[in-house]
Amino acid sequence: MSNTKINASINNTRRRQRRMTLLWIVVVIAVIVTLMYLGQIALLYVLATLSVTTLLVIVALADFGEARRETQPAPFDDAAAIGDRQSVA
């Protein structure tokens, strides 16, 4: 497969994902506006609570192990010793 075909495939995938995201946004906005129009504020409150809870669970379960492995250990910091006027050797 040539490089241009790979790039075209990647661009098509990105466009498809972008369209799907926009579709979800439009659907969610339509549901919210409809519920507001019908006066279902209690249901909106429940949906908002469930949405925030779901987001928090997703973040809590996210695998950040890869990021931890790539970080460098913190350099030695002798700021506390300087602040206490201790000699640093």
C-alpha cells in the first residue's frame, strides 16, 4: 500500500469519527431541548447526574499506566534544606 493510500484511509477514518461525534452532539442537544420544552426538568437533572457519574467512572478506570512508565523520576530537590539553613554537601 502506498503512502498516499494510507493517508487517505486515515483521513477517511477521521472524517467518519468526526461525523459520528457531530451526530451524537446533535442528538443530545435535540433530547435536551425536547425535554426542556416538555418541562421534564427532573428527568434532565437525573440524566445530568448519571452523565457526570459515568464520566467520573471512565476517568477513574482509565489506564494511565503507560504515562507513568514514560515519566522521569523527579530530580533531587534540596530546597527544603536551603530553607532550613542546613548545609548541603
